[in-house]
Amino acid sequence: MRIDGCTAIITGASSGIGRATALALARRHANVVLASRDRKKLEAVADEIGGPSNQTLIVPTDVTDRLSVEALARKTIEEFDSIDILVNNAGLGLYAPIAGGSLENMRRLFDVNYWGSIHCIQAVVPYMLSQRRGHIANVSSVAGKVAPAYMGAYSATKFALTAASDALRSELSGTGVHVSTIYPGLTETGFTENMIQEVDVPRIPPFARFVNSSTVANRIVQAIRWNFRDAYVSPEDIGVVGLNAIAPQLVDLGMRAFMRGPQLPVGDITLPADLDRTSQAPATDAEPPSESG
């Protein structure tokens, strides 16, 4: 896709990968629509973009609110007459055990990471179909291919987004609307600091290599430009996903070492009363009552 002159919506554009992607697309003379909940941070990104040849639109948006997302699409059409690119980047992290984690936090995670992306897809696809052109870039994660300990809920949202991307790509085949899935790994953003932490996050080993958000952004732009089906960012990301396909037990061992977390807090997990045998009366040697005939 020719990016020059296109109109791109970027969710989660106030920081990290979203901010870097907005800057990268603006450098290629795209009209950039900045979406996130924080207007002040969006204004700061718009100031960074600057320049008379770059057109930006700030639309504070909560992707968990379908009406808010539909308003985002309408405002984009009113301002630029088209929606050519959607970068589904808004996301939330959660570090918590599966068996003992907060269901409320897990539901919130799906609302943002999965349903937020679906809201955006359903809002923009009708416009793209009417234009017979468009590109959707869904930012998944290497965690959407390999699930680390204590990040199972986060991984589940990214696995779900990967599945939705694959199905959507087939459904839109021949329409002129294309779908790419992006799989960043360890990235220098505020993701860890901003994630919900129910247990302490372990220190990342010093040998782990992070890429900066601009590298991920450039990969997203490449995926849009050349219509990549899947886009990984670093050789390490490709390696761990490939190894997981042929030797998953080895990857499990590596992940357990890499994500050294606390032991599962079994003492904090309570059983339903009808299953909690510790609350039932102890067994006795008394004879059971005889049945009457």
C-alpha cells in the first residue's frame, strides 16, 4: 500500500509503540488520527509530529466503549474522507496467576486487548469495503504464540487477537482490504510499569535484548507497505516461536527460568463450601443407620 496521503488511525497512540508508529507514518506523509484516553498525551504526540505537510487529528477514545470507537471512525471520515489504515495497538498488561488471579482484572484485560480491537475492526471495515482498499495491522505479541508463566491471561488475549486476524484475513480476501499481525517481543516501553501486577514481576535477566519502540513501529509500517501476513521484530522472537513449534517442553523450561515468579499462592485460594473437605465433619467409626423395610 502507498502510505503517502493515506489516513491512518492508531489506537494507544499516546505512548510506546503507538506513539512511535504515529511518528513513523507521519514521516511518510500519512494523515494520522491519534486515539487513546489521554488527550494531553495525544496533544504532546501531535506536537512532536508537527510540520505543515503532516495532518493530525486527536480523538480521545476508550476502545472498550463501542460508541466511542464508532465516533472515532465517523470523525476520521468527516475530517479526511477515508480510513485507509487501522493500527490496533491499544493494550493492557496483567501479571497474575491463572488459578488464583482476579477474574475482574482478566475480564478488563479482554475488554481492552481483544474486544477493543474487535470494536475498532467493526467500526472501520465498512468504510474500507466501500473504498475497496484498506489495511488493518493488529499488534499482537510473541506472547500470542508462547505463553509465559503469570502472563497467561495476557497471552490469551493475544492468542485470541491472532486467531481473529487470521479469520478476518480470509473473510476479506479479494475485497482490497488486507490484514497483518505484528508480534513484538521485549520492547523498551512503559508496558511493565503500567501493567496490572497482582504478584511481583521478576527482574528481566541481563542477557535479554530489548528493541526500542521505533524498531517495532518501522516493522508495522513495513507490514502495511508490503502487505505482510505476519511480522516479527527480532531474530530472538522468531527463534523462540519456531522452537516452541518443535520443542515446546524445552521452551516451557526456558520460560520458567526466564519468568522466575513466586510460587502459586495456594493458601490464598479457597474452595467452594460444598467441595472444601476441611470444613466437613470428620469421619467416625459409627455404623451407618440401617435401612427400614
